[in-house]
Amino acid sequence: MQRIISFLTLFALVAAVHGQDQQNSDQSRVGTTAATFLTLGAGAPGASLGHAYTATATGADALFWNPGGAAIRHRSGQRSGLMFSNNEWIAGITYNTAGLTIPAGGAGVVGLSIASVDYGTMKVRTIARPEGTGETFSASDLSVGLTYAMPLTPNFYFGGTSKLVRQSIRDMRARTMAIDVGFVLLTDYLNGLKVAASIMNFGGKMTMRGINSEIQVDLDPQHEGSSESIPARIKMDAWDLPMSFKFGISLPVVKTGATELVVLADANQTNDNNLNADLGAQFTFMTRMLTFSARAGYKDAFVDNVDSHLAYGAGLDLQLSGVRFGFDYAYIPFDLLDRSQTMDFRIYF
């Protein structure tokens, strides 16, 4: 219990300091962080629940939402899991994620996560040739994480992730290291209320480097004979990662032998936006061999000028010879932009 209180105190202190920094800033910090793909979440369940997933994510899904949940068993008892997710995002951008969790060290779990964004191939355009020079370039983002999670008590799960974050565009690159930490508390109150919190993307700054920032200059243009081809490099700005503090609850309002209705809520404070809330609901019908889930969510409840708040989705998993196979789908109908669809495949073993 003392360890649990210590962890809760640490999270409260970090959240308080982070919130105070936001209050001391008179200007909006929207659009002032790098690697914003880290805030997209991963997988259809979290997307269809409006990102209200901090207290519910388990197994490989938890690697992207709350590492503490990675050590929680699947509802059918499996501790290991593998997930693949494909998100056809806006403007032809593809966001793919994969995660693996395996038991390690008694009740502990080790996880490996990969997230990749492909922005596609684009034309090189200049002021003189706005239709294109004939050249093309590409841009991509990548995150690779290693997680360890374990139960500190039978009802309290804690985990941490260390990850490499990289961004690239044409011949420029930026990378840094970051960590995620989180916990999940399972209670016996109110049909099994879950309380969770996480700090995500706490790490260094990112600065673009590459040959596109290299130029040749003349250090003494007032005198003849000086070299006009001295190599120099343009100093690029350093950008923070989109660090966030999340606090979430999961409350089963209906719980019978075969059905369950859970409502979820997350409070989310980031270093580049205002405090906001995410809300979700999930209905589940369960048998020994089959589980069906229907989901709906409302994202960024207190944020104005958002193109889409609503999200929908469903999932199905089936047990065959001791192994469960899961399929999940999420749909986000944007108002001004095109719709976004996410499809997942999972194996629990």
C-alpha cells in the first residue's frame, strides 16, 4: 500500500507541475511540438472509444496507451498477445502499429511496440516551378518502444516504456528518446471500477539535421580573394515532444453473466493544448468461445474547432484450440476532411 501511495503521489506532483506550467503561459502552445503522431493512439478499440482508453487498454494495446495495463490478462486468461493495426488516416496518410507482449519474470510482462507513419511520395515544388521540378520526396515517422509491466499488488499494475522516436522528410532527420509510465488500479467497487493514469512522451527535444540545412557562404564578402564556398549549416529550432498526462476511469454500469456495458472517461492534459476530456462506451456480449463488442466515443469534449468528435467501432474475437483471434474496426466521420478507418488483427495466446 505504501508503494501505491508513493506512485499516486508522484503522478499527482508531475501533473500539478505540468498544469502550473500551462497556467503560467499566456500564449497558446497549439502546434508547438514535434512528433505529433504520438498522440494518434493505436488500434481500433481506442480510436472507436474516442481515446477514452487509459483505464481499459490491456495486453499489446496498452503499449500505446498505458504501459501499466500490459501486464493485465485478457478476459479469457491469456497473458501473451500480438496485435497489428492499419489506420487509413486523412489525406492518404497511412498509420501502422504493431505490438507484442510476452510473460517475463514471474507475473511481469515484456512488450515491444512499433508505430510507423507514411506520408507518401510528393512532388518537389519551387516558386519558379510550382507544378513540380520532376523530383519527388517522402516523409515518415517512426517510434520503437520496449516495455516492462508487472503487478505490484494483485490489483495494482505498473509499467514503463523506453522508446526511440524518429521523424524524417526528404534528406532531413530528427530523433530523440522518450519514456511512458502508467498504472492501473482494479477495484471491487461499483461492479469493478478501474482507475488509471499515465504520463506519455516525456523526453528530449527534436531537431532536424541533414544536408538540406547545409549551405556555402562567403565570410568576408567585402574583400576580394576570400572563399565563397565555406561550408556552413543553418541552425534549426529544437521542438518538445507532445507530452501528456492522462487520468481515466472505466465503470461497468451493467454486468451480467454474458453482457457488460462499460462507460469510460479520460481527462487529458498535454503541453501543446488545453485540458480536455474523452468519453466512450462499450457493450460486450461474451460466451466461452466468442466475444462481440460494440463501441462509441466522443473525443476532445472541451476543445473547440475540432473537425470530428464522434467515433464508432466494433470487435469480435474467437477462441480456437486455446488461442483467441480478434478482429476490430473503427470509423471516424470527419466533417471537412475524409473519413478515417482503422482495422486490427490480434492473437492472444
